[in-house]
Amino acid sequence: MALFASITIILFFLLSNSLSSDILVECTKGSSSTPSSDLDLLEFPLNLEYLEAEFFLWGALGHGLDKVAPNLTKGGPPPVGARKANLDPFTRDVILQFAYQEVGHLRAIKGAVTGFPRPLLNLSAESFADVINHAFGKPLEPPFDPYANSINYLIASYVIPYVGLTGYVGANPKLQAETSKRVNSPLHLLTSFWLSIQTIPPTSGY
């Protein structure tokens, strides 16, 4: 229950209610050789993969999948409120590497299942502030802004992949086909991401 509650909170604030529900319902199934239960478990994380890829690309580069890998969006709308973060050079380099990792993960999943177009993502500072306010149980003053500095961005970067990691860990034992398990194997990369975020030294001045 805790896992689904965490995922629901993140998706509620960062996925547009107007589009995400329709997209999830209209997922097209992939190869008939893959069990339908596997397809569902592989397709649902696409929501988080789109979210991570766009957040990291925009934070590091100031643009997203529409410029880096437009074929992966399948014509889905660009994210709302995303912008380049005020990152120190070291943090920017780390985030950029994770951004390209997420692009590769999207390609891997879409190579196994048909998937669906990129949902409308709300990556605005206000949306992240709502998530953090929910975590603290009260509004923060000043409001949390993930793009303001490296520390804030790392906090936001910690929250999203950790939820994804717990999702992959929970899904892996339920996958039936070996090919599905191989697609799901990048959870080790997410684990290393989560651990490496904790090792990044605080930047002076923040």
C-alpha cells in the first residue's frame, strides 16, 4: 500500500489529470509472446520514465525529449513549466548522465512493448512545491523551487527515482518472461543513481 500511495502522490501532482488517465487506458499491447501481465507491469513505469527523462534533460540542458529523442514522445505534448536549473558544473554533469540513462531506459521499454505517447507532465516549480508541502504536512515559506539551486534540484531528483526504484523492485518478481525481466534489469542503474545522489557533496553558497 505504501508503494502505490507514493506513486499515486507523485503522479497526481506531476501528471496532468486531463491526459494521463486516457493514455493509461489506451495502452496498446506489444508482442503476443509476452504475457499480458508483463505488458502491464512494463508499460505503467513509462509514466515515471517520461517524467525522469524530461526532468533531468530540462534541468541539465534547458530542453527535453523533443530535441534529444523526439521519436520517443510519439507526439505527446511537451511538459509544462520545465526549465533549466541553476546547477553547479559538477551536479549538472551528473544530472546530464542520468538524463541520457533515462532516454536509454525509455528506448529499452519501448523495444519490448508498444507503449503510449508521452503524457502531459507538469514540471513547474509550483507542482514540486505541492509535493514537498504534502511531505512536510504544511506549506513551506518560501515555497520549494527545484530549479533554484543544486541542493533543491538534488532533493527533487532523489524523490522521483526512489519511487521508481521501489516500483521496479516490486514488479520484478511478478514478471513471467525472461525478456521482460531483462528489460526490468535497469533497476540496478536506478539503485546506483539513488546511492550516488547521497554522495554528492553540498555546494557552498546554498
